[in-house]
Amino acid sequence: MEEPRPSFAAERRERILELVRANGAMALRDIATRVSASEVTVRRDVRALEAEGLLDRRRGGAALPGRLGPEQNYTRMTGQAASEKRAIAVAAARLVEDDDAIALGPGTTAEALARELTGRVNLTVVTTSLPAAEVLAAAPGVEVVMAGGTLNGPSRALVGAGAEEALSRLRVRRAFLSGNGVTAERGLSNPNPAVAAVDRTLVSIAEEAVVLADSSKIGTDTMVQTVPPELIAHLVTDNRADPEVLMTLEDTGTLVHIAILDTDRGE
């Protein structure tokens, strides 16, 4: 559905604020499409809004200041950075082998990874994510193990003491986690304490932690730390992520995997 085109800079900037507040973070190209303006114009608007303390600029996008607010609805997140999530999922799938045992946390990027694993053989996936479990349920070569617990609606994930206790008795090779922000100072973070607590348990049962984060989340911090930077063995992100944050994470020992977006190939 095409939206009315804002006719003045003030009106356009107000619309940009509304969009980012509704989505938490957005790519500049998506904002430009929604407000019917060029990326150059939108970048100028975002810079002005940042100067007023209303937005934070991210490489290739904009986010709410600090991104410390409540978690977003899962359905809303599904449509955000879809091409980035698909590219990240394809790259992350290379870290999974047949006859493997892995853990998969909640989130739409983790669900995208689940779709890349449906053809694997003798793979065991421990997950707290209902969407990921549903994707893998029809995969003949994949055994799905789910923890008990309480269902968290916004993330569609199982949380709580029951989930943490059940997971703590298991062991996997790698845990694949997404969240709402990744910084060199605090690592992976999530706005929901219950989801973050279960994700920390997934990290504790794994030999290695793998973080899946599109470029809009790189350099963004949220309320609850999930995985400190020194425990992030692998970070899989896209080629639009802030290189300074990535280099700092590499200095702490993280192996960074860059997924090239189809739209950027050949440039």
C-alpha cells in the first residue's frame, strides 16, 4: 500500500520518527521507500533527528536512542531486514554439520536459519523457539528437542525456570542466538530479562556461542546482556554492518562472518 508523500521536511521527519518508533530500527532504503524520498534526503533527516537526540544513526539505518525499550512483536519483526536475515541464515548454516547437536534460540533470524537446516541428516536441534520448531518438525533428518517453560508471546519462545532447568541438563556443540543489539562493550543484548536468561542457559550448555545479527543491530545496545563479547565465538552479520564495531569484536577473539546481500553483489 503506497503511503502519502510528506510534502515538507518537518512533516517527513515526523513520519520518519513514527516509522522508527514503530519498528525499533529501520534501514535507510526502507525509510526512503516509505516516505517517498531519496536515501540522501533521508540520511540528512536522520542526521538532524540524531542531533535533537530523537534517533541514533546506524550504518545504513536508524534506530531508537539506545534501543532500551520493550521487545517488539514477532510478526512485526518478521518483515524487518528480511534479505539480511536470509543471507545471514545461509552463512550461519555453514557452521552446522550433519550428525551435529546444536541449540537454536528465539527470533526471526534464528527461524530463518532453521529453514536452511531442513535438509540436514541426523541433526539434533535444541530450541526454545516455537516458530523454529515448527519449521523443523517436518524435516525427516532433524530431531527437535524443546524445553518446557512458559510461553513468552512477543518472542514466541519458552522462558522461565522450567526451561532453564531442562536445558541445563543438555550439551550441544554450538548455540545460535539472535537478539536486539550487539556492541563491542557488552556483546549481545535483549530487552526481555526472561528471554535473556534462557539464552544465557543455551550459551552455558554449548561449546561455542554463535551470534546472528543483521547490520541494524550492530552497535545497538539493549537492556539485558545475553552473551558478553568475550564469549561470542562467532558473529554472523551482513556486509552493511559497522566495520569499527566488527573490528573491535575481532580484537576480543570473535570470528566474524560477513554475508553479502544479493543486491550488493558485483558492486
